[in-house]
Amino acid sequence: MGFLMFDLYVILSKTEILHLFELVSFTFGATTQL
């Protein structure tokens, strides 16, 4: 149970970092287009 929760937490944190990177790259691209 503990390992499963930890694995889920790691997966969620990784996806959160990916979403944050995606958002940053998207805003950067939008500002460069302006």
C-alpha cells in the first residue's frame, strides 16, 4: 500500500512538472510571437 501511494505520488509530481514545463513553453512561444 505504501509503495503504491509513493508510486502514484511520483507519477503525479512528474506529470505536474511536465504540465508546468508545457505551460512555460507555451507562454514563452506566445510572447515571442508578439
